[in-house]
Amino acid sequence: ETGVTQTPRHLVMGMTNKKSLKCEQHLGHNAMYWYKQSAKKPLELMFVYNFKEQTENNSVPSRFSPECPNSSHLFLHLHTLQPEDSALYLCASSQGLRGLTDTQYFGPGTRLTVL
Amino acid sequence: GQQLNQSPQSMFIQEGEDVSMNCTSSSIFNTWLWYKQDPGEGPVLLIALYKAGELTSNGRLTAQFGITRKDSFLNISASIPSDVGIYFCAGLAAEDSNYQLIWGAGTKLIIKP
């Protein structure tokens, strides 16, 4: 039990579909993150939310739209994705007091396949 | 941008062998982190290093923060089957009062049956 859950665990979608990934943390943290993980590549930080405010957007295409309604929940809305967006999407959380110096706790990820 | 070179990319070892992997960069880092990712799971923090020269152990795992602050090493002694997975290094760098967490591409550890 990592304290960070993600749903769904697997998702297959067409390029014209709209879907959402959900992340929930039960650790009382204030910062949440979305990462993209592709095989044999470093983790790519996509978005950071600290106390519900977006503090980082690493030049992510607008077909990815994050939403953080409260400190415990984070969504990633997907629309008109491309096959190269197929990857494991990881959510993480941290205390949020010291920014990126805080230890991050990861969820199990959503394996996304775009057809 | 800043990059970490993590090597080896993968390792095939026999159970009981010692394992060594490292991350190097041309940039200086303030913190080094080592994570392990089991199949179907997210990365889990193993060891955090905060000072140049620091040597820290976590059971059979030992990691060191290089003196130059540009590299770090992770050693696993007497490997066991549950050590399989992907090991990631991550370095925290400060640039213009902004922090960046840079990740290595991972070392995949496979234990030969």
C-alpha cells in the first residue's frame, strides 16, 4: 500500500477519444505530480501542483489537461492523443513544504495505449 | 538541458552476486536519490544522499554521493530474486534559485535462474 492510487491501471483509447486519468493520495500531502514514463527513458515531469495551484508545466502539449480540485486528487484529462503518447503515466505526491526537495511517493501508474 | 547518464542500462546477474550501478553528469547536484521500480508499480525511494562524499546504507544497498557532486553509485550486495526491477537515480540541481529533479534512464536488473 503506497498511499497513492491511480485509476484506471490500463487504458486503451483511440486518437479521437476523450478520457481521464485519476490519482488519489491518502498521505496528507499538499503537492502532486504527473510524470510520463517511456521505456528506457528518464521520467518526464509533466505537471506539478502545490496546494492546488499549478506550479510547473513542462511544455506539455495542450491535449493533456491537468486538474487538481483538492490536495488529495489529481486528474489528467486526455483528448485527441497521438500514438507516441502511449506510455506509463505516473502520479506522485509529496509534503509540498520544500518543493522538489521533498521525497516523492509514486502511484502504480496507468499504462496508456493510444491506437 | 541537464542530463544524467545512468549505466549500465541492464544487468544479468546470478543470485548472490554483488551489483554496482552509477549515474554521472557534467552538472553539479545538491541531492542524489535512488529509486527502485518493481514491475507494475511506481518507483519507491531507496536512499537519499545530501552531502558530497556521503555514504549511506539501507540493508544490502549502499549508495554514495560522489566527491565532485557530479556522480553517484549504488551497490547491492549478495543479490536475491526480489532485487529484480529497474533502479533509477535522480539528481536535484539548483539553477537560479529554481530546483530541477533530473532522472536517469534506469538500470534494469535481471537475475539469471
